[in-house]
Amino acid sequence: MKILVVDDNPTNVIIIREILKKEDYRNIEIAASAREMFAILGVNVLDPQVKAKNSDIDLILLDMMMPEMDGIEACRIVQTYEHLRDIPIIMVTAVGDSKKLAEALDAGAGDYVTKPINKVELMARIRLALRLKMEKDWHNERDQRLQEELKLAALVQNAVLSLPVSDNRIEIDALYKPSFELAGDLYAWYPLGDGRYGIILLDMMGHGISSSLFCMFIASVLKDTVITYVDPEKVIQELNRRFNQLHIENQLIQYYFTAIYMVVDTRFKRIDYVNAGHPPGLLFREDGEVVKLERSSYPVGLFDRIDAEPRTVSYEGEGHLALYTDGLLEAVDGEQEEQLDFLISHLRGGHTFDKVQMQEVFFEEADPNAEQADDKCLVWISLKEGAAE
């Protein structure tokens, strides 16, 4: 443990240093002024733009009354540096004014001792401050490890998302912006042969670690489910069965997810789908008509069994499909119908996916410092010209 003693009176410094040495605290730094203290802490008060150095100081004993700059002002400046805020400061003072002591505590000091210094009192306060510092350092290290693990988990989660697809009949791509490191949205598509693609977008209830873990579970069974069952009704029912197999005991929250799953047949220009409690998908036909792929069943995971009503729409010539999660709607002010009208007005037009424009309209926050309330996801499916076989 390294202790910094800041006092302009050499006698006080000698007394404190001898007390500390007798208690086996020998790693001691001495500063005769606030200016010397800042130099030891590695900060340049005259030029805050200069990057501060890391400090190995574990505790500061700071005299309240010093020339040039008193201890209270010096304490305030220390608190402006994020990497120094966790260093406990014990104010050493001969002042008995309660207002001054309160001002020192408000400035960031954690405790104080009065002169003449009582050895027992000083050491008790030092041991308490260092114990709290050790606990805070442990929590900070744990939080840092957790953040690193969350970033790694986010990379893994992002790796399971499908890559863009492009052939002579269809193009599939997506934009995705999670609200936290880990998210509760998931999209995927799989070729089924004969010009068919199985495409799914789902939104797990909530967001954060728990929702992302459920998402990863669904991702682990998704490909096998889609390839094996293919039909929208059977795929949704199988996902419901697998999700309920988790058997979450004593849960305070009912976890579930909304989803829209479809099979796009590019040869016969047919779309078979089930919408399980999800916002309506949008089919933009070549003639300008917009078809809403409305909800046809309950969300997945609410009940042991689910009645998934399959529906079919067709298209001629070119067109495009837009699937999205409710985070995209909620980013727009107004009632649900107004939000949907805004969405349609900005998604209609050309059938090619203009990622830059969609990014600007839906994914860039008006206030960069504002916290994004929910995950945002947009899946774009361009349906190209091709004669039916």
C-alpha cells in the first residue's frame, strides 16, 4: 500500500511518517504543496489537455490549510480526474469549524482527523479507508472482467447472424443495432433448395444478458429446425416446443419471443409465413401495393402448445419485403398506426436495399448521447424479376 502525505509543515510530516512506519506502512510519498501532490499523481492542472498518467497511490493524507491552494480546492481538482476518484482522501486539519469539515467532505474527502494527531484514531481511519479501497478495487476489476466477457459474448452472438445473400432471384440483407452489448433480436436465413429460402426474424422479450442467452439457445436449434420442418407452421410449433423444454423454475418473468418466419419461393413467387405476435412484415409489390403480413398466432413460449396459422401471399415481377422489430417502430413518435405509416413511407420506393439511407433514417440517433431504449433490426429482402417455372 502506498500512502501520500501532503503537508507544508515539516514537523507534521515527520510525526505522521513515524506513526505510519511504526505500524509497518513504509511505502510513503511526501508532498509539501498541492502542486507537488498533482505532480506525484501524474496530472497537469495548468494544462488539463495533457493526458494524465496512471497513479499507484492508494491513500492521500491531505492537510486542509496550505499556501497557494488549500486542501479543499486540491480535493475538488482530484475528483475531476476519473482515474483518481477512487483514491480515498483523509483530510488532516486543525480547524474545528463544522462548516469547513462539511465542505471538505462535499469536495470528495472520505474522512478527516484533527490536530494534534491521535495515533489510534489516525490508524483506525487509515485502515478503514484502505479496506474500503481494496474492496472497491476488487469490484472494479471484476466489473472490468465482466465488460470484457460481455464484449466477447457480443462478438459470438454477432457471428451467428446470417451473412447477406445475393443470387439472380433474391437478395437478403439486414441492419442491426443492439441497445446494449448483448441483444434480444435474432435474424437468420437458410437456402432450402429449388429457389426457396427460409427466413426468420425474432425479438426476445426484454434485452440484456438473460434475453441474449435465450436468443443464443434459439440460434443453436434454429438451422436444424428450419431444414427439418421447413413449413412455417411446423417450424414455429417446434421452436415453441424447444423453448418450453428449458423448464425455467420459479421464474418471476414470463419469457417469450415474437417472430415472423417465412418460406420465400422465388420460382413460383410465393411467400408462406407465420407471424407469431410480431409487428407486421411489409410486402412492397411492383405495382405499388403494400401488403401487411399480419399476426396469425400468439408469441412463442407463452403456452405449451401454439396454433400457428400459416398464410400465403404472392407477387409478380419485382418487389421487396421489409421485416423489422418493434425497436424500429418505437424510435418514431406517435401512435402505432402513425409509426407504421412513417415506416411504410420510408421503405417504399426502389426495391434495392439502400443501407446508407436506411441507416440515416432509422438507426442514427438525433441525440448521440441519448440511451437507445430497445434493439433495432431491419431485414430487407429484394425480390427480383424471373419467370415462374
